[in-house]
Amino acid sequence: MNILISNDDGIYSPGLLALAKVASKFGSVRIVAPDVEQSSMGHAITSARPLNYKKTPIEDFDAFRINGTPADCVTLGCFLWKETDVVLSGINLGPNLGNAIWHSGTLAAAKQGTLLGKKGIAFSTPSVSGEYNFDRIERFVIEVLELLLKDSRPNLINVNLPPDPQGLKWTKQSVRHYDGMVKPGTDPMGRQHYWYTVTPIEDTDEDSDRWAMERGYVSLTPLRIDLTDETALAQANQHAAGISRG
């Protein structure tokens, strides 16, 4: 199995190296990641300038850095390594839960793999007091890969690992709340500026990704590329049919 690994924290992220070491137990690994941090970049792609692809020493791995976004990295990685079977992204330094997946660069890398016909799996984990213990979650990353790589479906999975997991749970995306907020401030010159940040969310919906993480479970959320609201589409078609009959 040929496994392409990317992320949004950048080529030198310890989470990326931790994922590459686990993935190497399952097949041949190639790393293609951004040369600098691209957190919250979402699914942006670079179209106004060329991209550079530079070999980068990351222990014994075949690794390259790109001056682009996570989606750029996966696109170029799959173009140059056409034998790619699966795209892994992460392990992100911080969770990607609920509505955060809309702007997550970590998930975008996995999603780009899915758009190119590959299985895409994104991994994220929160810190404890600012520290990350990848050794503690390693066996659960292995368990997740054992579960997901043996089947062709689902094709896109968002995985969040608590710092001290106690098991796995399939979950839905939490969409009850949006935790983005704008916080005004002033710089040292007295000029007003704004920080875009997050605020804690209470009362998460049961069986969601947030709900599972709060209870110490690894959250596996199957996602899809087709964003069509099937209910709204059916209602619109019924309405259109009623108008035509009238």
C-alpha cells in the first residue's frame, strides 16, 4: 500500500512525524507537506503562481515540502506519485470538531485525496497543558488504520483522538453550535485590530464528535463530498411540480 501523508501544521510538525511512523507499519510512506504552517487554510488551492517541490530530510522518510496549501500538497503529491492508494493528514496539533471542519486545512488535505479518487483520513488531537503525548495515542492510531484501511468505504473520515483514549466511536458532525467569535483589541500604537478565535461550547449533541471526545473516545466521523441538501432538493422539486400542475 502506498500512503501519502500531509498536514496543515507544516513539514516539521511532530504530529506529522508521529503519523508517518505509524503509517509505515501499513505500507510505503511518502510525506508531502507545506513548508510553513497553513492552519485554518481550508481547501484553498494556489492558482496564481507556481509551486516548488523540495526534498526535505525527515528521519528516514521520503519527504518533500511545498510552498503551498495542504490541498496543493496532496494534488502535487498524487500527481508525482501516481501509485498513491490512500491520503493521511495530521496528526494535527489541536482538535478539528464540529463546524471547525469547514475551515480545517487538516481535513482539506484528506478531502483533496478523496476528490482525486483516494481514501482520505484526517487525524487530530488536543494538547494537555500545551503538551502532546503521541506515544499514548499511538496504539489507537494503529487501531483506526487497521479498521479503515481494510475496507473501501467510507472514503473520507475525520478522526479526533483525545489525549488518553478509552475506545473508538463512530460519530456524527456536531453542528448545533458555531464556536467562532471575533475579539476586538488595540495594538501598541492604539490602533484597533481584531482576533478571530473560538469560545467553549456547552451542551454538545449526543453521539456527535464533540460528545465522544468529551467522554474520552476516539471520534470517527464519516463525511461526504456531495454537500447537496437532499431534503431541501426534494421539497424544491415538489414545489416546482405543484407550480407546473397549477
